[in-house]
Amino acid sequence: MSSLDSEKIRLTETVQKGGCAAKLPAGQLREILKKLNIQKPINLAVGTEHMDDACVWDLENGQSLVQTLDFFTPIVDDAYDFGSIAAANAISDVYAMGGSPKIALSILAFPSQTLPIELLEPLLQGALDKIQEAGACLAGGHTIDDDTLKFGLSVTGFVRTEKAWTNSGAQAGDILILTKALGTGTLTSALKRRELNDAYLPTLLASMKQLNRAPELLLGETIHAATDITGFGLAGHALQVARASGVAFEIAISALPILPGARECLEQKILNRAHKTNWDYVQNEVCFMEQTDFSRSLVTDPQTSGGLLLSVPSARAEEIVKLLKIQFPTTAIIGKVVAGNPQIIFNS
Ligand code: CO
Ligand code: CO
């Protein structure tokens, strides 16, 4: 192909699965990681041990370096949108550690036989705009020719060592807060199948493009644990925090913020493979007071560039929600942390 007619190219039709729904099943990955003898130098404060969002390296000057990597296949049809969503999603793992992103390197696999090379410009522009909005810089990258388009970033950030957020510090009595509405998995599946009502697209895109810059809003606050909700869904990522922290979570289904159209799509059973693999991953450690197809598919819905899940001291929860709502109006208290074996209890 030589001429660029991006109106006609629908990127989601060039791939079998899109966004974070294309992750390998978490359970299988966990089993394999357990078998490896991974060394952990003393300065590596956070490594692979708890499947945290990023690694943290203590620089021994009061600062720590935060590093992460994320890439995936097209989740939306427009190249600019895809670039900015992939960037927001990759940068999010630095925010999930309480850090501020500084350097981004791009990872790009491009099918030059089937897509016009001109598409790269809007794709990279979308990513660049997000990187710069986050106060970081694009400093390099690596490209290969490949069968399917894949794009993402490795992002380096910094955090004051004592302020680093991890997924292992949730305490009984904490309140759980979620910053973005759920439903990107089912909505993007509907988009790929051309079944998405156009009215739902703007809020979907805006949510996936929004940077998770909560650390800047919560500078004076103590956050016991944090993670971002991505491919393993709310249940999978909440469970990783519960496991890493050695506590149980009680989450109210009725309190979960949901993107416009997502309930409708889930009720129409517009699901993808990740709904099933996410369920396989969590099913032995979740229980429902009242399980419905809807509640089960909502909590396993794979998110792309989803919100942050924060575990915070109960005395500060209302104030923290107020601060988060300035940038994330759908922020909600969704449950609490209780003592007990790691599991997620979903109340109605
Ligand atoms: Co993450
Ligand atoms: Co990630």
C-alpha cells in the first residue's frame, strides 16, 4: 500500500485481540516465574516477587528509580488514538508506584507489508503528546517489521523512596478507592465487532487516554497500597494486591463505577477470551454474595489503561476521594480491607 487513507483503515480489524486483553493468562505466567531463580540485589526494593506494576531501584539518595514496560496490539481504529492510549497505559505503571515519569523509550512492531508506513506519524504523535503531557520525554526506541502492529513504551520515572507506593501494604481497616470506571474490555470488543453504539465511543476513548496522574494530587497523603487495573480485570488486580498484602478485600458490586454502555454490552455477552482466562485466574479466591453473569463479567472485564485501585487509611478516605475527583470524576469508594486469607468477597 502506498497512499494513506486512514479513514478506511480500521486498526482493530488487523489484529485478533486488542489492548491489555491480549496479555498471556496471569495464572500460567505466575507458575513459570515461580520456577525461575531470579536474583534480587539489595537496591531492588520491588522486583518480580509480588507481580507489582513496575520495579523500584533505591538510588540511596532519598530517591528511587521506577521502571516499567508495556506494549500491545491496537485497541481502537485510529492510529493517533492508539498511540496515545498505549502511552497512557504504559506510563500508568509509574504512577501506580507513586512516581513521576521522566523518560520513555518506544517499542514498535509494524506490518509494513499490509499497513502504510505513513500511519506511524499519527501513531507516534499520539504517544508523544501523552508523554509530554505527563512531563516526560521520548528519548529513543526500537522497531521491527512484524505481522501485526504492536506498540508500547518502556518508561522510567522517579519517586521519593519513602513515598513509593507498592501493592503489598494494604492493611485491615483500609478503604478501597477506584479512580476510573470499568468496562473498556467489553466496549472495545463491541467496537472491534462494529457493534458499538457511536454515542459510547467518546467517553471510552477519553477514559483510556486519561493519564493516571494521581500521585500529583495526593502528595501529602499516605497510600498503603496501589495498583492500576489493566488486563487481568478488577478481580485479578485486586487479588494480586490482596495476596501481596496478606489480607482480604470486600468490594460492593453496586459501588463500582461503570462506563456508559458497558452494562449493556456485558448483558449482551460481548466478551473476549480474557474474561474467561481472568475468571480461571481468580475463581478459587473470589466469592460472591450474589453471583450473576453481569457481576462476574464486570469484575473480570480486561481493562486497557484502567484506573488506579488505592488502599488508604479510613480516616483520610473521604478527603482522598475529594482530591481525586478533581481529575477523575468517577472516583468511588468500592470497598474495604479486612483481615483474613487473601481473597476478594464481592457483596451486592
Ligand atoms: Co500495571
Ligand atoms: Co503493566
